[in-house]
Amino acid sequence: LMSAHISNLRRIESPLAEFICGIADYSIRSNSRRGFSGAPMHDPLAAAIGIDPTIGKYEALCLDVEIRGKKRGRVFVKKGRPNTLFCKSADVDKFFKLFLGVLTRLARCGGNSITGE
């Protein structure tokens, strides 16, 4: 997420729009101090794919998670019957259209209804 992505939200006069822009600005500044540009969108992307799976391109893999030792929590690919659809890539434009569309509708209605009604 870059500052340009939220430019339309800045024009909406609502407490929720101000709050969303504040969070985005903080995340962008925080990442900039660590040498990264923009803000990561891992969780919003996962939610968007849940809403519209066509955002992603997938590969069926057999994944497992290490549950002991120093590598606990590490996800790895192993041989076997696929148990996971792994998202290899995402349509960035389609994701941002959905993500920013939802945020804009919420900001306009004050967060009371995603449809803005």
C-alpha cells in the first residue's frame, strides 16, 4: 500500500476515513524507516482472496509445519498428496480495486454498512 492508493480516502470527510488514513500513513512511515516502501498487505490480501479467489493463481502442494525445535513454525513443502492450495501470485490491480473499494464504501457510511446504505 502506497500513499497514492489512499488519496481518494483522504477526500472523504468522516472519522473512519481519517482513522484508515492514519493507520496507512503510520504503516508506510514505519516501513520506510526500515528501508521498505509502502505497507505490506498480507492479511488484506488473504481476506480478499477469500472473497474473490480469482485474485490469485494457485498451486496444489503438500505443506507441513514444524512443531518442535528451533525451526518451530516453519512451513515446508514435502512429498505427498497435496493438502493446500498455495497462492503463487496475485492480480495486484484486482486486489486494490476490491480492497480500496470496500474501504471507501465503509468510510463514506461511517462503518455502519459495507454497502453504504
